[in-house]
Amino acid sequence: MTSTTADAPFHDRLLSLGLARVAEQAALASAPLIGRGDEKAADQAAVNAMREQLNLLDIAGVVVIGEGERDEAPMLFIGEEVGTGNGPGVDIALDPLEGTTLTAKDMPNALTVIAMGPRGSMLHAPDTYMDKLAIGPGYPEGVVSLDMSPRERVEALAKAKGCAPSDITVCILERPRHEPMIAEVRETGASIRLITDGDVAGVMHCAEAETTGIDMYMGSGGAPEGVLAAAALKCMGGQIFGRLLFRNDDERGRAAKAGITDLDRIYALDEMVTQDVIFAATGVTGGSLLPRIKRQPGWVETTTLLMRSKTGSVRRMTYRTPLSAHQ
């Protein structure tokens, strides 16, 4: 007899294909708005589709990383319950369109992103900034840290990799606040790939360095995106460290509301994502990780990355569907 309560076990294998569909449908909904210059419309289309698909899944889901606080986001807000209610209690972290500006401008690396794990498995990160540092798999634990300077991080990673600092490539979000960091990294001889948006994808690039050419990600960005990136690395392998940053009392209040008391704590990957999760991302505009949505006469095609941390499995799934179903 199948349990129909939130106490039912989290069957990641059974839920993973459903999660892939959620990411796919959000991407397909945003596709007509690629390059149309309307960030809000692209985001709303993805949000609507993602929510609709989530509500078809037999889960008792709670959004822990979403579109914002209840009073800021009408849909997929933090704390919103999704799913049919018949199934396991799960935490959901999502970004229906990671890279709204990238989508509006038809620039690379826009993705739809969602992660799911058992209830209580993911850090309830407040909507503040987080100082982040990430590297891919295959390195000793703690080879780099947030307490190191940017120079020390590059030099330590180069030593661990057995190469010169000039052979290291660092991904950094292009923002005025990062100018000193960028200058210091460049002084080591390392190269920098600057990105305008999309730091979940930026972190994920580290886990596939041979494909993407990115060895390390550093800099500050949204804390919710930090947890999503940690969920990806939980499946792909690698290390990520995050420390919440607060600009004012309102942001400190958000942390308190989320149950965070140690405001200076550095979170490692297994502290941001404490149990096994499943993760799905579908390419919207394409990039180093995933190809873009392709439109062909009568058809539309997406590629989705579907991963389970329990088994370490990584699937790349191509979904082809008649265009008439998505017009």
C-alpha cells in the first residue's frame, strides 16, 4: 500500500523524471520570449509553467528557495505548498528562470533550475547576499577557503592541480563590488571569465572544468542561488563555501526569520544541503553546460541535466515535442 502522507519515504529515483519535466516546461514557456527584451514576461512565463507542473507531482512540497518572501512574490514564494499533497514531504529550491536578463538579451547560460530533497534537507537561506567560493571535484577538502585572499585561493588551487597560477581560470560575476577581487586575481596571472548574470550556472561550470574551462568560482551573489548551486555540486561533485552578507537591519531580520542565529558562519556544501537531493536544469539560451532550446519546423527540442546525489548519476536528456503543443 502506498503511503499518502508527508511521512512517506523520499523516492528520489521515482521523482527524478517528474522533476525533469518541471524544468523542461518552464524552459519551453520562456522560449518565445528569448531575445524579446522583456525580463518580467520571460520570468513570469517560467514561473507559471513551473508551478503548474509542480502541482501535478505526488508530493507534499514546500518551497524553501523561491521567488521571494510571501509579500514579494505571488507565486512560488518561500513557504508555498506545492504538489498534490499525496506523497513524501519534500523541500524544493528553485529558480524558474536563472538569468532573466540573459534570456531577454539572448545571451548564454540562462537555465531553468530546480532541486528537491527530503523535508529539512536544504538551508533556508534568506534573500540576502552570500560570499561564495566553489571548486570542482578531485581536490583535497579545504584546499581553498573563504578566509583566504583571492590571491591565496588561486595559488593554493594551482598547487593542488599541479599547474601554474596562469593555468587557472576563475569565474566572477561582473559587478563594481568585485573590481578589487578581479584586480587581485589578475595579478596572479590567472585568467577570469566574467559573467553578467547567472551565478548558479557559474558555480556549476567548476564541476565540469574539462568542458567549461572554469576551475573556480568566487564572489558575492544571492544567497538563495548559493543553496541551489550547492544542490548541483552535491550531485556533480566539488566544494562550495558560503557566508551570508548583510547590508542592513532588515536583511539581518530576514536571517533571524529563517532561523539563522550565527551571522558570521561559513557554510560548507553538506551544511547547505544536508541530505541527498535530485537536481534538474534545462538550457534556455545555451552555453557551456547545456545547449539552447532549438526550434525546428514543427518541433521544439530541449536538453535537461538530471542528477541524483545518492547515486552520483548524471543524465542529459533530450526532449522533442511538436511545436503546436507550445504555441
